[in-house]
Amino acid sequence: MAAVEGVDAGVYHYNVREHSLELIAEGFSRAEASRLCADQPGVGEAAFVVFATAVLRRMRVKYRHPRAYRVSLLNAGHLGQTFALTATALGLGPFQTAAFDDTAVERRLGIDGIDHVALYVLAAGIPADRVDDQSAGLAAFRRTTLH
């Protein structure tokens, strides 16, 4: 989305190995994010949106039993909680939802919806009552220390 300093609006993939963002497609608006997520204001007003996905083939290799999908859902929940705590610590307002159009989201992300599926939507931005507060953002993240 266009409301993150230094990041052009678009759809990105997070490359775990390189700890980097890879542009998948240019252009992604708040209106589109909102449409994909049942017109929820928490998504439509966010500075950025994260679509958490799972590659089930990888999960089946690691967990060789029928619980592989369940573990994917648990992992998404853990990620969502960590996201909310981190966003809050950075002065952002987090939003999480599972109310989204699976097919439309998966199509937009370029994933098949069978072996690679969308699980969860996470979003954040500066809360309206703090919009003039400059404490949130990348500078706040750089000042954050983990104990």
C-alpha cells in the first residue's frame, strides 16, 4: 500500500532467507485491500496489510500426519498475536481478520489456493488519535530493543 515511507504501493513477498521484500505486482490501494476483506475499515484505513499464507506441501514434509493443516492455523494465530504486540509496541494500531474473499486474495497474490493458501490478514497503521505523533514507524522500530 502507499502509506509506508520508502515502500512503493504494491504486492510484496517477504523473502525469509534474505530478510527482504520482493515486489510481486505494482499498485495496491486501500480500496482494493478493503474490497478483498469485506469492506472492513480496519483494513481499508491501514498503512499496510499483511496476508499470511501457508505452503501446505512444506507443512506436510515437516509434519507427516493429518495435523499439518492444523499446525498452519496455529502458526498463523501465533503470528497474529506477535504482530499485534509488536505493532502496539511501535505505537501502531493493529487489526486482524479472517474475513476475506479467499479466492480473490489468492488470485491477487498469485497463489493457487490449493497447495498455497491464504490464512489470515494482519494490518496496522497510526491510530487516528495519534496521526500527528511521529513516534510510530521505522524509526521507532530501530529504537526498539528486545530483551
